[in-house]
Amino acid sequence: MAKTLVGTVSSDKADKTIVVTVVTRKTHPIYKKQYSEGKKFMAHDEKNEAQVGDKVSIEESRPLSRRKRYVLKKVIERPLIRDEGGDE
């Protein structure tokens, strides 16, 4: 069974590739304080449908390139207001 992860798209600049940031909550073994830890995964996006800020589901696959080991499964949620990054 392939591993499935849910995260937020942090970059879509490359063609047919997205960078997904997956944030997990962990508890420190001694101090018992919870903290967030983020990890970035590169995923294949065949139709270039995911954009920055989208919440997506990615699935593990065969190695597609040196760093790509995941494929976009589906776009779960899109942000209501998308920042275009214009001149301000």
C-alpha cells in the first residue's frame, strides 16, 4: 500500500512539479511540549492543476526523478483569496 500525505503547495514554478510542505505535530520526549515540524516533498503534477496555497493529497510512487517520489492524487481545498504577488 502506497503512503499518502496531506500538505500545502509551497511552490509550483517548475513544469509538472509541485513542492508540498507537510506539517506534523510532535511532542518533546522530556519536556512534553508540542511543536510543529515541516518537511518538503516534490510531487509530480501531470496537468499543472495545483497552485501555491492549495491543500493537496500526494501518494508515494516509483522514483520519477532524483528527488520526485510522489504523485499528486487530488486537490482537496483551494484558498478563498489567492495572493497574486503584484507590485505594491
